[in-house]
Amino acid sequence: MTTRTAFVDSVPSVTAARELLGDLTANRRLLESCGGSGRGQYFRLSRDAYSRLVGMLQYYVDKRLDRQNVRARVLDTLRDRSLSNADVREITQMNRRQVSALMVGLARQGLVRVTGVKRGAKWVLADRS
């Protein structure tokens, strides 16, 4: 057996992963769904899980990596659907000012554009033609 075959055999199927997430969310209540759907769905530790882990782990967040993850999460979700500012705030857990800076930065890079105005405004991926 090659190393690649051993790796592929150890990776759970999508069905197994969904079952595990369902178990951790519904039965064990260790994860909470935070938003998104399908491939774009994301989770966070529940309060119960966090309280069980307090004192056992050191928590460290690399802010630069965190920003990159937020950016990737928004762009990945935009591949599936358009997003309002409220949607982006929900996905990223950022405030209005932070979301505005994030989305304006992505727009300046030519990655996203806004459609509509005021309450009907939505962010979409920029055309890459």
C-alpha cells in the first residue's frame, strides 16, 4: 500500500463527515451551526464545549490568519450566493465598520462588486472575463 492510498483510506467519506457533524451538533451539543448551508456551512464550539475545555487548552489566535480565513470564507460563500452586509456580519462575526472595510478592500482588489442600492444591496463575485 502506498502512502497516498493509506491517506485516502483514512479520510472519512462526505457522508461520514456529515454524520459526525450531526452527532457533534445535535446529540453531543459540542458544536453550533453559525450560518451558511451545504459546503458553506460553518460551526463553532458550543458554550458547553468551551466550558469543558477551559483550563485544559491555551487559546491563541493569529489575527493575520484569522483575517485570511474570514476573507476566504466570504469568497467561498459568494461562489454559491450573493450576500448582504448583514449576511457578511453573520458569517464573520464582525461589526458594520469591520465588514465595510473588508468588503471595500475585496472590491478594490477586483474580487467582488455590489449590486443594488441601500437595503437591496448585495455583494457578488466580480466578473473575471
